Amino acid sequence: MTLNILHVTAIAAAYTGLLFLVAWYARRRFEQGRSLVNNPYVYSLSIAVYCTSWTFYGSVGKAATSGIDFLMIYLGPSLVAFSWFFVLRRIIRISKENNVSSIADFISLRYGSSQLLGSLITLIAVLGIMPYIALQIKAVVTSFALVSGVTERTITLPGADSSVILPTGLTLAVMLSIFGVIFGARRLPSTERHEGLIAAVAFESVVKLVSLIGVGVFVTWYLFDGFEDILFRFHTQYPLLFERLFTLNTTQGNDVIPSSTMLFLSMGAIILLPRQFHVLVIENADLRHISKAMWLFPTYLFLINLFIMPIALGGILQSGSTTGADYFVISVPLAAGNESMALLAFLGGLSAAAGMVMVESVAISTMLLNNLFMPVIVRITPKQWFPLLLINLKRVAIFLVVFLGYFYYRAVGDSFMLVNMGLISFLAAMQFLPALLGGLYWSKGNKIGAISGMALGFIIWCYTLLIPSLYAGAPDSPIMRDGLFGQALLKPTALFGLTGMDMWSHALFWSMLFNVGAYLVCSLLISQSDLEKEQVRRFIGKFETERRQVKSAAKRLSKPVTIPQFIGLMGKFIGPEEASQAMTTYLKGRMIDEEVMVPEFELPAMKRFVERTLAASVGAAAAGAIMDSYLSDMGSRMESVYDIFSTVRASLDQSREALYVRLKASEIINRTLDLQTIMDELLQLLLKEFRLDVALIQIRTSSDVPLSVQSYQGCDRRPINPEHWYLESDPYIKMAMIDQTTHFVNDIKNLQAIIDLSKTSSEGFVSFAHIPIYREGEESLGVLSVYSKSIIGLFTEEFVGLLTSLTGQLAQAARLASEMQAKERERREKEQALLANARVKRDMEIAEQIQLSLLPAAPPVLFGIELAGRCYPAAHVGGDYYDFFKRDDHTIDLLIADVSGHSVGAALIMAEVRTLLRAHSSRAVSPSSILGVLNSQLYEDLTRAELFITMFYARYSAATGRLSYANAGHNKPLIHRQGEQSCIELDAEGLILGIKPSMIFEERSINLQQGDTLLFYTDGIPEATNRTGELLGTGQVCQHLTLQSTLPVDTIADSFFELVKEYSQSTTLQDDVSMVVMKIVA
Amino acid sequence: MWHSTRHRILRRLHLRESWVIFFVLGNVMLNFPFLKIFNQPSTLFGFPLLYLYFTVGWAISIGVIYLFASSVEPEPGDQQTEEQAPP
């Protein structure tokens, strides 16, 4: 089988088709949810895109010419893999959190999302990758020529008359670009993982490995007899070369690159090359894959390099020289006649090149789009067709990158060996190292430092490496020989007189020196912006609390933006449907109701979310610029929130300050129970600590009573009338009372359309808050309102929280105060009742005393009779009265009376009666006329006092033995006559006193005999009740009188008392017991 | 026995410091001092000294990384033996 163009092309095309198939299959699996790509083996194989056709061809070439130091390019990454667990994981975590889309994004994110830095990195990447892509094109073109037997670089299509000449390189470039577009620029969001791309890359890593090992096995055991055989033969044939190849050359020179340089460069390149960053970080599916990749990838490198040396040696042995050593992998099998092996090798090389170009172009086009194109586009207001424009720009960028490589290839291709071309790109990528490492581990590293360092390094790279490479074909041109402007010190390959180094080490030294130096110097001398400091925190993960540092506390939007507006903005870049979908998911996650206005505190977080979403499509720096320009169009911007504590106290510890205020407030509340004092002092505290201008408290005592201002502190003391400016805020106040949340306005300007606050703002107020005063679970008691004339944005979440807790305490104090008042009232009432009781008791005691004083001390003595009078007052004062009047030596008047009512009034009436009786007793009037006179004289008083008197008046003349008597409704006295069983009742007609103004009383008389015992009594005796409620009754009284009649009068009187007591079976009397006992003895 | 030794080694490796040590060690072994030692044109078993040094050293370092990675994420096989430890 002879290979010709058609064969090779066909096979190449078939291989391409296979790649597409793999990619398509992987995408399908991903969409089904059974991802092929999401595992550590595929991840490790995708990292192996590090091995390009450089590995395939260039390594052999280098091994054959300078020896074993080619291995350094692979030992470096193997060594660095150690650090992946820490460094790489951190990078990936940060990148995922921030939707980082490329290495430019990542680095610029750390330095305050600097767009300048991003653009610089992109520029370096684009120019730096030129040599690399060029070497791929060169490798494929040359190997294609070898395999298909075509020696020219152009292809003539057979079968055409005037043969169409296609430059192979150009065709290849076009094909590779199309590859890149198809695999990498199908959709816009650059942070999406490209499952198809990665699957294709992993597949061809396998093809690379298999192919190279295949050729290696072929050479080692088929052409020769194993490792020892090759070594032995080589050693015998070329002993000097053997030595040289197997030792590291420690002399420095123009063409000899020291192994340490290569080691260092490769250690950086494994992560700094855009495509490596892309597959390591952006395309990483799972952080856990890293631990497997850490050893899988070095294993891959080990295996793929295992046979390089044998192939190189075999090639030299076979061909006799080292020319064309780069392509030994193909030429050796070809020369041995094995075309299929050669074809396999070609496929491997093509694979390697295609993989590299695909991934690299995708990575760099993303950077170009986000960092170089977007800043220009952002100045134009977003239009509807933006998504389409962006995706096509990305595709254009891919073509651009590949074709730049192509032109470099045309310019430089023949002058260098493959490896050396690659090293130029490595060095360009190296310029990112200080900024990246510094960004991750040095908190002081700042934007200016990064930009200046990188810019200087880049310039030096250009001058000492890129330009000389372009002139490599013409080493005698003036610049190369004499330096810039003829200055020997500025000679590109011997800058500042540093001669004797190879071009690469020389460039490495100078670029790193200036890069790192500028980075360090600028970072130390210049301080960071607030935004940078925040990024430092996120990247390095430590929270720095320096005393001097201004706390980058939360920010607020000066003018609120609504949800539909945010959705509109996002929609312009990712499409309206996706935008609202994303917003809905976000809102659900934050539990914000879409219908309601977004609470002010949520706005900064929402802004960040929108920015992140935009960054997924256009990169972080561009997203930031878009957001800023959008907000400024709206008239809003992010402002620092006012730190209420920092201007008042020296200490910056916010929580301590809050504690202080709370403590003072508690003091105020607990110091006194007087609510008014509490309110006044609390408001004074607020005014003083927070520099407010007016604070007032309104309270209502119950829900049907309107609020009234209880305390007003601050300036503009004015009588509270309906014209007062604070009434304009009434809607807020009402709302606060009802829904028991704080309503505040941070900037009065934003409200003018909604509610009329003309008086308030003309007074000069700019912000205010109304905080309801209530206890948990109860109705609002009132509202605390605070106003400020000078500070916008005063009411932060923390401040509102503090005020709320203060009002909570206030509500508690108010509750306590009202409870205390109620208790006080109760106590007073009880006291009153007790006093009233006591008063009543005292009244009664007075009455009793008066009553007792009215009674005669002792009965008068009259010959022939014995008299005894008794009055046993009851607990309740009674109104019993008895008296004796001795008219002359043998005439005596007796009376017994009972005044109704138990009071001082009754006792006084009794005193009046006594006086009247004394007045009339001197006249010789009959008992009935005495009663009549008494009646008419007492009638008015008795009626007025609503009292009445019963009275029995009797006159006894010892000379005649006659008793004449009259009765005004009183109990009929009893007489016990010796020898008679029943008692005689003395009855006379007459109404009780006080009924009619004038009355005639009947008078009767009776003759008394010796031994008669008379008993005058009041109703206390007969109306004594026993336990069962039975009355004693006059019958019993008579009986008792009969029994006792023989005893002396005092004894009789006492016995009646005993009788009553015994009968009622209680020691306290219910009514007065009064009696007069008279005995006729002679 | 192999498992327990391995486990012990793994546990020792699970230190942040250990990776720094290995990293530095690797650097040192690929640089001037050590390289000079092995940079002789002599052969060992027919293999050039430096070649052998790189190949074997590389293989060992991969082994160390493998151990380190496993120490970070203990394998399920390891845990099973622990549970089945004889009383």
C-alpha cells in the first residue's frame, strides 16, 4: 500500500469524523444526565492536552540533539501536581463561585475586577500563543508531507487541469479554526462546561498515547531487541554522542538551554497556559477529581515519555545523523517500510495538534471577547441582537488566534526547532505567575503592582524573545547586532550586558526580574482600593481587622432598582426567558416575594447576583462595567452605608457600641417607674448617640383612642397642632402600628412622587424611621419616630435592629408602668374601704358613748320602791333610753324609749329627747300630755332624720300608790302581782312619736300593791332569737319575771340579761337589751 | 499487615506540611546538587546513570503522590478491614 495524498487525507478526515462522533456522543450522554466526562480519568486525560505535537515530534528531536534534558518539560508538571490539592482547589473554588471564565478573568477579579489588567493578560496570551500554534501547524504540515510523500508545501489536487494549489498550512489553519468554532463556540456562556470538547480532547489523548507507545514498541522490540540492545549498540557506535545525550550539559551557550530553565518554565506552564487553565479549572466538574488527577496525570506523562529516548537513539542509528530528528517518529517506521505504523504516528501527531488548537482557541477567544471586545461594546447601549453579535465575535476571535499562529509560522517556522518555539510561549505565560501567586497568597498584592509587573515583563519578553525570533532568519540586522538605537546595552539578546546566556534563560531572567520587582515595589508603596480589599478577603480567606482600615461594610444602592429592571438588563445579554428564570430561582432561594417591593437591604446582594450572571456570558470585568453604567444611567450608585458608631466613638467595634447603647437604655428604663421620664431620657439618648435631629414618641392608651404625642425631643420645638410637619408621615405611622414592622426612608428624595412630604423636607429632614412600640403578641402601643436632617442612608439593618430592641424595652416599661398604676389604684381603694369601715366603726363607738352618757347613772331613791335600770348595748348601736325623774319626795316619773336606727343621729335625737324632758319635767303635766308635747316638738326633726321613737312614760305616786301612764307604741310593760299567775300588761293607746305632727295620747292608771314587780323593757328582750330563729316572746318574759320576782331588783335585771344571752346562745347581742325593774316594797 | 502499615503511612502523610516537604524535596532533587551527583557518563545495568535516576525517581514520586492523594480520601477498602478487625 502506498500512501498518497488521497489516502492520508481520507484517513485524516475519517479520524476527524470519529472525533465529532465522540463529541456528539458525550454531549448526548450529558444531556441525558449520564455524563461520560464527569469522572477523574477523563479529567486527567483532558489535562494531557499539555502534550501536543511538540511532545510527539519535538521531544524526540530534542532528545536526539541535546539529550535527556527534554524530560524537564515533563518533570516540572509532575512536580507541580503535588501542589494541586491545595493551590488548584482554591483556584477552582473561587472560580466557580465567581463564574470565572478564563485566566484573565481570574487574575483581574482578584485585583478589583480591573479591566485594564484583563486586557493586558489577553494581549499577552494572544501574542504569546502565536509560536505555539505555529509549531503545531509546522509539525502537522511537515508530518503530512512526510507521510504522504509530498515534499512541497502545496498540494495539487489530482484530476484538475490547472492544478489548484492549496497551501497546506493555510488549509490546516482553516480546518483547525473550524474545529475550534464547532467545539467551542456554539453557545455564549463561557463558563458552561463543554462536554463535547473535553470528551474529544480526552479521546485524542488516548490516541496520542497509544500511537506513541505503538511506535515506541515497534522501534524497541521490532527494529531492535529491546532497551539494552539499543543502548548497547548506540554506546558502541557513538560513544561521545552517547555521553552527551545522557548527561546534562552544564555549559551555557547560545543554543543550550539549561535544564533548570526548562524545568522552571514547564512548572509554570502547566497551569498558566490558557488552555491548561481552561481544562484544569473551568472545565473541572468535581473538586474530588483533583486527588486522582494528581497522580494519574504524572503517570500519563511518564508513560508517554517512556519510549522517546529509544526512538531517538534508534533514529540516529538508523539514519546515521540527527537531521530531521523532530520527525523520527514518522521517518523511522517509514524507512523500515511499515507504512501503517507511520500513519498511526501521523494520526497521533495530528490528534495532538488538533486538540491543542481547539482548546487553546476556545480559551483565548473567550478572553478576547470578554476583555478586549466587550469594553468597546459596553459603551453602546445593549440592543436586542446582542447575543447574536457576541457569539459571532467569539467565532471570529477563534479564527483570528489560529491565523496569527499561521502567520508566525510563515515568518519564523524554519528557524527553530519545535521545542524552542514552544518555550517562547512558555515564557509569555510565565508573566502571569507573580500576579497569580501573589494574588492567592499575598494580601498586599495590588492592582497597580500586577499591571506594572506584567506590562514590564511583557515588554521585555517581546523585546528579548519575540522580536529576536522574528529576526532569527536575519541575525545580522542592525537591531540584533547593535541593540536599540545602537546602544550595546540594549541588545535584545544581551540586555544590559548580560552575555553568555541562551536566549531563553536570558529572557526569563530579565522578564522575571522586572515583573516581580515592579509587582513587589508597587504593591508595597501603593495602597489598595476598597473593592480590592474585599477581593483579597475572598481569595485569601482571612478576615483582616486592622485598626486603621476603614471597614468595608455593606453598601447600599442610593436609588432603588426594581426586579423587572434587573431582569430587563440581564435579558439583553442572556435572553429574556433565561433572565426571568434565573431571577425566579434566585428570589426563591432568598425567600423574597416577587410581588412586593424588594427590601432595601436585599438590593446589594441582588446587584451582585445580576453581575455574576452577566459575568457568565461576558466575563467579570465587562459585567462590572455594564452594571456600573446601567446604574449611573438610572441615577443610582453604590454608596457606603453610614457607620453610625464610627463618628461618635473612638473605638470601631460596632457590637460593643451597640451594647453600650442598649446598656444605657436599660439603665434609663430601670432607674424609674415614671414612664414620662423614661421616654424623655430615652429620646435624649438617641439624639445624643446617633446625632438625630428629632425624636418623638406617640402612645395610645387603647385601640379606639388616637395616638397622642407623649414625648418630643430635639430641635424645632413647636406646639403639637394639626399643622405640624410630623403628621405628614402619618401613613407610615399607621402602617407601622398595624403590621408591627419598622418603616423607614433613607433618602426622602426618592419618595416625592409617592407621598407628599413637603413640610418635612422643607424643614430640612432627609431621612426618618417609624418604629412600632409593642410587646410580642400584643397590639401596638405606639410609635417611635426619629428624623435626621443630615444623614442619608442612616437606617441600616443593624441600626433598625437596635431601635427595634429599644422600643421593645420601652413597650415592656410602659406595660410595667400601667400595671403598677393599676396595682396602686387597687391598693388605694382597699385603703379607702378600710378607712370607711373604720370611720363607720368610730361613728358607732361615738354614738354608743353618747348613748351611754345619756342614761342615768343610778336610779333615784324613793321611799317604798326599789328601782333598777339596765342598758346592755348591742354591737350595733341601738337607741334605747330610759330615765327617771324624781318630781318630789313621793312622786317619780319613769320612762323607757327606743329610737329606731343605729347611728350618731339616733343618739343625738335621744339627747334632744332628754333635754326636752328635763325642760318639761318641772311642770306638772301628765304623761300623756308630755308625750303629746314631745311628739309635736320632735315631729320635724324625726321626719327629717327619718327616725321614730317608741316611748312608755309613767308616773308613780308613792302617797297614792297610783301609777299613771301613757304609751307611744312601746312594748307593754309587765307587772307581776304576788299570788297571780299571769302578768298584768299596761296598755295605752298611742302611735309612735314622729308619725303625725300632733297627737293625743291616752292616759291610764293603775293602783299598785306591795310586792308588785314592774318590768319596763325594750324589744331587745322579747325579740331575742335562738339558733332556730324562734323569738323569746313576751310569754317567756312574763314567766321569767314570775320566777325571779322575789329577788332584789338588781338581780332580776341581771338575770334578764343572762336569760337573753342563754336563749340566743351567743355572747353578742343583736339588739340592745334595756329594762327598768321596779318593786313596790312598802 | 500491609493494610495497617499503609494506613499508618497514610495517616502520617496527611499533614499539610508533608506536601511542602515533598515539593521542596522534588525541586532539590531535580536541581544542581543532586543532578551533579548523577550527572556521570557511567552506566548501571547497561542503563545510563542519569537516565535511570530520572526514570526510577519519577516512578517513585508518582507513587508518593498516589499515597498522598489516597491519604486525603481514604479508600473504602481500607475502612472495611478496620471493621473486620478480629477481636
